[in-house]
Amino acid sequence: MRRVISLLAMITALLFASSSLTSSVNAQGSAYNTNFVTAITYQNVGSATANITFTFYPASGSPISVPRTLAANAGASLNVGTTTELSGFSGQGSAVISSDQPIVATIVQLPQSTTVRNRPLSNGFSSNDGSNSVLIATVLKNQFNQTTKFSVQNADTTSVNVTVKFFAVGSSTPTHQETFSLNVGTARFFDAGTIGALGSSFNGSVVVEATGKVVATAIEASVDSSYKVSAFEGVAQGSNTVYMPSALCNFGANQQRTAYAVQNSSNSNTANVTVTYKDLSNNTVATQGASIPPGAKASFLTCSASGIPTSGFNGSAIITSTGAPIVAIGKVSANPSIAPSFGTAFIGASGGAQKLAAPYVRWTQSRFDTNPGNRQRANIAIQNVGSGSSGTITVRYYDLNGVLVGTHTLGSLQPGQKANSNPISATLASGQTQDKLDEFGYFGNNFGGSATIECANSGCQIVAVIRISSANSATSTANVVAEDYNAIPIN
């Protein structure tokens, strides 16, 4: 799990674009060909006003510094395309955040398209998250109508040498590898669609090895007219237990279903993997198993598990491994005849924390489908990953100034059990009005809303995944797009 960003934050951002690129927005033939402008949503989880410096590293030229301040508990957004100090910044790049208070950050990619409405989400990294080995559990080229783009960033204090290895499903021998060097803070970008050595199509994973600390982030985008796009982070270390707060089979009006991409993090040992599915009452309803060769990956489809209710299952999963540790990516899709552009991605968690932060939270009660894609709704799936009951779970929703708007109190969860929260379920804080929750995170022309999630029992451990949904139609309420990101541990 990622630690709170304090003093130094590494953010790997894909497809930064300046405002000069946003003036000529055209409909794109696919999500893969769509340009994005990056917005960084950041939250001060400290006790005092934070003095923050964003340092941007363009593909060429000198770094650019952008100073900001942020009140305690507040959440704000910095849009790369509209920030005055970045008027000369365009193309791809990376960024480092420094702060005198602990902060967390989530990257929001804003599509510059009339057809792509989803906003890929990925978290920033603390200085402790960098590693000389990073795993990207799923990398595709023209597979399942999707192709992956990813970046590797130097998270060290000196230059590093890096080797990137591509492993096909079921293979322990790399299909392709590249070696290069990176200066401090800079990133190297990969587009699987342009790598000829991967052939006409590729389904696999990537292992990044470096002489110093690096981090990685990936975007997965459709190459057809479904306009799906999602993002997730690379993982530095495997685990023998991975928790998935979301496990679905034909759930909801658009029949959502989950799939897990599980990667063996060992270079030498086979991983014997079991996926255990639990319902909202914490009953085990099904299991799946597979053996995964070193460095390779396997996929697990929730609806394919024997015993899973195929009509509206909503639960969670625990993935365990013997023989070798693993990393896992959760993905959610929907019935393409109902919500063709629905597709999300999130990281499976290897452990939890007593308190979590969600830097990017929005809710619109009345304007969700009046202008599809313009305003979002956030739903938070919370799972107890500790060995005992969680005690009361409290979700606090804060505005862009750090003012408490509402609190949602949930009952205790047993180990493996999950529950859900959103702003509209909260009880108003003293002095607040209902419109602050009904249109949470939207304040005139300003944007900002965040949350903290906390369990009460001593030593309790929780994880959470935040789903940000947007309407994809003004007439069909089931036709939505969505993206997930993981809540970030504060302690």
C-alpha cells in the first residue's frame, strides 16, 4: 500500500498537454488515439497549511516550478492545461511534488474528445514507494480491443539505468526488452501499439528493473469505437495475499462484472493462486485457482467462478498465492449493449491502514446526465482486510477549503467484508446546507472535494476503492462510464 506523500512525491503522469493543445479538440477514432490534459488533485492530510511546490519535467528543456498553498484537510486541483506557469509546457512529461505537510495526490486525465468521456485515474507515489523492481500486471497490444501505454519515472536522487521486459501470458522468457537511462524526476514513455517486437498483438505483463528507485503508471485504451480507457499504477513488490474490495457479476442496471489480472512477481518460482469470493454478508460463495509461471500473468473472471450468483452478485475477493508472491489488477466492465464505454482499473491491495485518504471525490445529484461527462458521482467500496472486526467506519467529506461538509457512519465490518459510501449518504455537518452534498466538489467555477475513511478498533486495517462515474447518455441512465482509484493510507 502507498504511504502518505510527505516532503517528496513522485507523480508519473501520462500525456501531459498544455492549453495550446486543447484549442483544437476533434472527435477521435478511438480512446487510444485521444489526447488528454492532466489535472492533479491533491489533498492536505496534515494539521497545518501546506506550502507545496510542483516541479514539472518536460520531455526536453528545463524543469518548471509551480508553488501552491493548501489548507489542512482541503483538496484542490491543478490543471496542467490551464495553469499560467505552464503555458509553455506541452506533450508528455512527469512531475515531482514537495510539501512541508503530508499530502496525497491522484492524477486525473481529462480527454480532449467529444466521444471519450471517461477520465483515467492513477495515484501519485511517495518517495518511499520507489523501487529497483516494478511490476505492471497487464500490458496489451491489440488484445481485447485494447492497447497499453505506460511510463517509467526516476524516483531516485541520481540518474538510474533501467531495463523493461515484456512477458507474454504463460511465458517466463521475455518477448522483448529495452534498456535506457533516466535523469532525476524524468520519465520514459512506452506505447505497446508501436513496438514491432511485440508482433501484431500481445497479451502479457511487464517487469521493470533499475539500478535505483523508479515508479510506473499505465493507461489502457480501446482501439475500437467503444471508447474505453482506464489507468493504474505499477507495483513495487508482490504479496502472498491481495485484497479486492470489488467483485461483481452482472451487477446493476448495466450488468457490471469484474476480472483480475494476476502477475507472478518471482523470476524463478511458480505461483499457485486461489481467488476466494465473498458476498456482503461475508459468506464464501466461490473460488477459482490457477498456476502462473515466473514473471507471467493469468486472468480470473468473476462470472466464470463456479458458484458465483450470475444475477446481480456484489461482493469482494481475496487472492492468495503459494510458491511465489503476486500482484493483481482489478478491472470492471459492463454489458456492451447497455454501457459500451464502461471500463475501470484498480490495484489489488496487499495490506490496509486504519485511516485512508481519497483526494478526488465528486457528486452531482441533479446534473449527472444533463450534460453527459460534465459532472461525476463517486462511490467508495471499503473492505476490512484485518484479522478482527473493524469497529465503526467513519467517512468524512471535506470541501476545497478543508471544511467538513458531511459524515457517513458505517457499522463494523468482519474480516474480508465490505461496505459502500458516497457523499449523498452522509449526514450534514453543523452549519452546512444540503446543496453542498447534492453537488459535492462543485463550487461555482472552482472544483475540489475529498474524503477520509477511518476504522475505529485498535489495529484495524481497511482498504478502499473509489469509483468515479460519468453519464454517457442524456436518456439512458444505465449508459455510464467509470474509472477507479485506490484510497491512499494516511498512517
